[in-house]
Amino acid sequence: MSITTLTGRTRLAGVVGWPVSHSRSPRLHNEWLRRYGIDGAYLPLPVAPGQLGTALRGLRAAGFAGVNVTIPHKQEAFALSDVLSPAARRCGAVNTLVFGPDGLLHGDNSDGQGFLDSLRAAGVDPAAGPALLLGAGGAARAIAASLQAEGVAVHLANRTRDRADALAASLTDGCNPVRVLDWASRDIALGEQSLLVNTTSLGMGDAALPCSLDHAAPGLVVTDIVYAPRVTPLLSLARAGGLVTVEGLGMLLHQARIGFAAWFGVDPAVDASLFDFVSADP
Ligand code: ATR
């Protein structure tokens, strides 16, 4: 999209965050707009902490269709939404906003759905068996809630046990509670799991591993939400051991489909060339 092709009819969306310069979302959405020949543009929108409400009022007034919301605004976006999707309620955080024709602000959280869709696109059934999630931050919450809703037995292990306990308690489901395991027992616990999800920052920009795979069950599927590098130290170790792996970049691409469809009216395809395009240097 060249700036010279923008007109008063161009449909606008973007990503609101602080900082937002590292975000891959503009590259992704503008590529989809190009591929589908849509008169639209998707902008990086740096909005300082405390300014989200003001920014959203301005964006609505300027005719934006909606925005993605990233760090540090996801909880405030939840509080500012007039209408919340079930997924947003489960997460207590919003990453996708639509300025509805009804004048209301619609908040959704597409992280969990994006995670499930990325597994399915890789030929993995997320409901196949128990899952172990490492970490207890916002990403762990979205993924745990989405797996729980699929009926999967979810286990959580976090370096700081209290955070895992609090997360599990807040995801209370009478039939399918989330269980907390000791951080120290995560390696041995892998013998009983079908799916491992690393949601910690371990593996991003260093060679540290969030766990060993010494006790992994032979059919374990290993996923990592870190997507830079695409093949993290954990995924590399899993591949060397013959395990199936799913890259974190898939979650980013699949969660983005939900906002794109809402703002631009097309459910866009996620194919191998898009993985390469989004991860390449601009
Ligand atoms: P997000 O909301 O993006 O998922 P977050 O809230 O910053 O991220 O959480 C990061 C996760 O990485 C946490 O679970 C954190 O563990 P603590 O709760 O104990 O802080 C985990 N993490 C970060 N560095 C870690 C390390 N060196 N070893 C183990 N876990 C680590």
C-alpha cells in the first residue's frame, strides 16, 4: 500500500500499543489487503499508557473500523468495551476492538482461538489429550481458557507458583479444573502430556530452555508462543528428538484473521508464503 493510494473511502484499522514499532501486525494486515485488493490500510498507532480512552474516541471519530490492542492496553481495553465476547470475558483482556455501527465498542480476545486454529492448521488436534502450559501471564490465560473450553485437561507450571495458583483459580470450571504442577516437576510431567505450550519468555533472544524433553511422551506435540526466532531452542530440541512442533508465528497469524474479517469483510488465508513474508525483515 502506497500512501498515495489512500482516499477518503479507504477503510482504516491499526494496532494500538506502547511501544508498537516492533509489531508485525501492520506488515501482515497490509499484505492481506494487497492480496485481496481491498481499499484499506492498517497503521501502527503508538498510544502512551493512560491515553487509550482518548485515542479510541479519536479513532472512532476519524472513521476507523477497529483496532488491535497490544501491551500495555489489553486490560484497559477490556474495561472500556461496551460489549464483550465470551473469549474476552474468559481472558479479562481484549486484543481486538470493533467500532460497531450500533455506536458500541465491541471487545474480543482472539489469542486463544488463534492458538487452536494454528494447531489445527498444522494437522494437530488440540483436544487430543492433556496439555502442560509453562508460564502464567496473559498468553497462558488465553491459551488455557481456550483448551479448557475444548474439554482438554490443562496443567499449569510457573516459576512463581502463586501466579499459577491464581490463574488456575480464576479459570474455575466445575467439570474441568485447571491443575497446577510444581515448576520443578515439569520435566517429569511431560511423560503424561499430549501437548506442551511454552508461554514464558525463555527462548527469546537467548539459548535458555524452559524445560528439558528428556521424559517427553513419544507423541508429544511441542509449541512455543515465542515467534522470533521462528524455531526457538525448545522447538529445535523437540525436532531433534523427532517430536512434532508448531511454531508460535502461526498463533500470531491466525489470531489476526479474526480482526481482519471483522474490519474488512474477508476471512484471509494463512499459507506458507505468509509465514515467510511476515518473519522476513521489512
Ligand atoms: P505474557 O502476559 O506476555 O504471557 P508475562 O506476564 O510477562 O507475559 O509472563 C511471562 C512468563 O514468563 C511468566 O510466567 C514468568 O514467570 P514468573 O511468573 O515466575 O515471573 C515467565 N518467565 C520469565 N522469565 C523466566 C525465567 N527466567 N524462568 C522461568 N520463567 C520465566
